[in-house]
Amino acid sequence: MSAGGAVPDGAELGERLRRRDLSAAPAVLNLVETATPAAREQTARLLAAVSPESLGGEAPGHIVGVTGPPGVGKSSLLSQLLAAWRERDRSVAVLAVDPTSRRSGGALLGDRARIDVDAADRAVYVRSTAAGERLGGLAPATRAAAAALAAAFDVVVIETVGVGQSETEVADVADTVAVVVQPGSGDVLQFLKAGIMEVPDVLVVSKADLGRIATRAIGDLRAALRALAAPDTRVVAVSALPPASGIEELRDALEAHRAQLDLPAHRARARRRHALADFVAEHGERGLRALGGRRQAEKLLATQAPGKDAPALTEALEAAARG
Ligand SMILES: Nc1nc2c(ncn2[C@@H]2O[C@H](COP(=O)(O)OP(=O)(O)OP(=O)(O)O)[C@@H](O)[C@H]2O)c(=O)[nH]1
Ligand SMILES: [Mg+2]
């Protein structure tokens, strides 16, 4: 313990994660969600302890983003996916970003499912976080939690609600992004066609038990992907209602995507985007201009040793202020 009594030691928590001590997860989430200066400092120590430099490589966990409109069946699907991952003996953490406190969207249906977990299973951890009122970008706490937990868990899932923007947000954190599509609703299809939405790694058509309407959704998505020349995106139909179907196929599709990914390059790019976003959040467009503009800042980041991104920008700003 250090700095202010109740705040745990970030380095110690990081060390527990490195030993793959899954029971550290609740303390990790509590720490990253605490906004006091002392907690921020310990969060930084935690992240340093699980950084690629400390680990001698990228955190091994597979970070999967699962996103889609309200009521599409994400939570029901995750209950099933959890079971499928457990069948393969994978440990799983789920960070569900709950939109209920957001003014727009979410909880439209009275019949939201909760993710089913076996309370006795120590290899599964599920945490819901309120999205709050923030617009754009995942909460830094969710980002930090995902990065940290990937050191200990085999799979870290981030569930977010929305379509058109949320998958871009989650793509900044996740190794693999799955967008869940509601049969009979054209929104994802329209966003894809209009180029508003980046093509996800995996498209999941939910509620396949609805029959023809689901079959048509699959056909429409495949046609759109052909038109977009995105043949690598997998389309998987699932039903989360018993008897569930497509779940193992989806688990394997997610894993196959991860297997062909250049993980260090992918995560380094994401970290740079975060460093730049954090810098702009702190110093504003003025700070960016002092560095010579966004392009210049990106160039600066591209030449940095991994993990030195944020300090590099701040140092450059200080140098500009002096000069
Ligand atoms: N027929 C059918 N209904 C499903 C299936 N999966 C989920 N549902 C139903 O769809 C509704 C919403 O499911 P949820 O799993 O809560 O959906 P969600 O995407 O997590 O919803 P939010 O968290 O509110 O965004 C519930 O009534 C589920 O029972 C499915 O495979 N088939
Ligand atoms: Mg849900």
C-alpha cells in the first residue's frame, strides 16, 4: 500500500496479473475506475508493469470487441460464448460498457439479458461499467482495464452498445472486432454500404432461429462485403437460444482472425492513436499546433520506442514552449 491508504499498489497488482493471478481483476477495475490523483498514479504504475517492455512482448490475451445495436442479442451471445471458451479451458474477462446512463439508446427493451456466469468459476470475470455521458471513445478506464487484464486472461471481451461509431471506438482497443447484426434491421448494412462504418473483422447475424429473415440478412451482408471488396470478413450466424447454434463457429472465427494478425504492429498503432488522443484531450488543438500539427505529431510517434509515446509528445511540447 502507498499513496493514500485505500489505493492499492499498481505495481503489485501488475505483478499479480503477470503471474496470471485472475483474482486480481476486481482490484484492477476498482483502481482504473478511480479518478483521484493517487489512483491515477497507481494506474500508471500498473500499466507500466504490464507493458510490452515489462512483459518482454505483447500481453498474450486476445482482446475481442463485441458491439451492436441495443437488443441485438450481445449479452445472450456472450453467455454462450463464455461457455464455449470455457470448454476450451480459456479464462475470460468481460468488460461490458453499459449505456443505461447515456441519454441516447440502450435499454430500449425491457427484456435485456444478463450475461450468465457460474459464480464458482474463478476463470471468468464479468464487470459492467456505466458509459456515462461521454461521447466518442471508450472510457480510458476500459482501455486501461483491457490492456491490463490481457496480461492474465486468455480472452478479454469489451461489449459496447451502438452502431456506426462504437465499433470504431472498440477497434482502437480490440485485436478483433465483431459487430452483431439484427436480422431484419438494415442499419449495419446501410452504414457499411455508405462507408460510415469500418468493415469489422467478423459480422455476426444474431437470432438465426428466426429463420428466413436471418438467412436474408446473411445474404445481404455477404453481397455488401463483396461489393466492398472485403473478402476477409467472416460472416457467422448464431442463435443464443437453446439449442444454441453457431457459437463454436464464432469462437473459432474470432481465434482465426487473431491468429493471422500482426499483433505487435496492430497494438503499437492503437497505442499511438491513444497517446495522440490523450495528448489532444489534455493540451487541445493548441498543443497539437505547437508540435507542428497532427501529421507532425504522428511522425514523432512513429519514431518512438514503444511505450514512450505519451512522454514523447509532452516532451516535444515542452521543448516547443522553451524554443
Ligand atoms: N429469438 C432469439 N432471441 C434472442 C436471441 N438472443 C437474444 N434474444 C433476445 O433478444 C433480447 C435482447 O437480448 P440481449 O442479449 O439482452 O441483447 P443485447 O444486445 O445485450 O441488448 P443491450 O445490452 O440492451 O444492448 C432478449 O429478449 C433475448 O431473449 C436469439 O438467438 N434468438
Ligand atoms: Mg447487453
